[in-house]
Amino acid sequence: MMKKKGGAATTAVAAVALVLLAAAAVRADVNCADVDASLRPCVGYVTGKEAAPAAECCAGVKRIRAMPSGPAERRQACECVKQAAANYQPLNADAIRDLPAQCGAPLPFPLTLNFDCTTIP
């Protein structure tokens, strides 16, 4: 009987571990389409057409902040932000740099037009 309890406990631990690994894998995915959609409400601010970021923009910055969980994901999120920025011109470098602070959501990488995403630890 003890053997069955140990086997059940081992099976339960293994099942929990698999669930946690699956959750981590889902969380680790950084999709550039999601990043672009999150940043679209910020276009007015980063192009200088609006004096402050809209609430919807800040919600998007916070979604981006929550996406990357490890170095590879942070690098991918950074590259996605750069790709999204390339779609919206002309950009105000100061507004881009200040966006995370304006939204109260610092990102794990700086927002600049020429940041090298491969340097993210």
C-alpha cells in the first residue's frame, strides 16, 4: 500500500511539473503582432501628435512589460518593439524614451531608436 501512495505522489508531482512547464512555455512566447497591437494606441504620442500617452497606450506598454520572462524573450520583445516603431514615422526619440516612465511601466530594455537588442542580459 505504501508503494501505491508513493507512486500516486510521484505522478501528482510530475503532473504539476508538466503544467508549470506548459504555463512557462506559453508565457515565454513573444509575438510581434501582439507587441504591435499593444503599441498602436501610442502612435499619437510617439509621433508628437499627442502631448501625453493615452490610457490605452499605457495599458499596451504594461502588456509588453509582462510578456518577456527570460533573456531570449526580452530580446524578442525588444526586436518586436523596434519592428513596430519602423512602421510609424516620424518618431519623437524623447517621447519614445520617456514612454515607459510616462506609463509607470519600466521595460526590461530601453526604448531608443538604435538600441542593440542582442545586448539584453
